[in-house]
Amino acid sequence: MTGDEISKLLAPLTPLQKAALAILAAKEIYSEDGFLNWANKWLEGTDRTLKSAMAVIQNLPNNTIVTMDDRPVGLTRPRLRPNVKAAVRYAAEAAGKVRTPGMKTEHLVRQALQSALAEDDAIDLNALAEVALKVC
């Protein structure tokens, strides 16, 4: 899906529906329990706080190396592919900030969608947009 096609898809959606679409796209490529728990609560409308969205971002694997006496001993968490991490991060940030006055989140949604599609170009954003319309 091209940038223009994404723009056309997003045009009729409200900010909440756009955030929902970003979350739905991220769910297509990331299935970690903590993320799915947050995503489902956000989509159900039971937790749309900025605090919980930022916690999702903070809990993403960051591939940092644990050291002992300045010697690498291993990764703190399993590696997460860059497109997956970006899709989840942008979706959570958009969802967390969507209700903040004056905050424009469409660029975050667009980044989430483009990252998800870069990871899996078979994601049907049109079908997910239909779901987003019903969620919000």
C-alpha cells in the first residue's frame, strides 16, 4: 500500500479510529502478552491512558547488552525486528496521545502502518480499518 493509499484510508477516520487502526496493524505482527493485554484494553475502551501506552513502549525489548565487569554476558531480552518494534512503538504512542489537546497523532499512525506493512505486506489495512470503525 502506497503512502497515498494510506492517506486515503486514513482521511475519513477520526483520531481514535486512526489510533485503533495502528494498534490493530501492530497486533498483526506482534503477539507478546503484555502488548496484547494493553492493546485489547485500549480497543475495548477500558484503558486509554497515556501512562499505560508509555509502559508498553518502555517494555519493548531493546537489545541492550548486560555487562559484568565490563564484559558482555548476553542480551537482556530477545531481539525484536526493527519494523515490529517501530509499529508497536508508534501505535502505542499515537494511542496514548490521541486525547491530548493539541496533539496531532496522524504522523505516528502513518509510521505505525508503514512499519507494520514493511514487516508483513500481506496485512489488509482496509479490513482492519473496518474493524477500527466499529471499535471507536
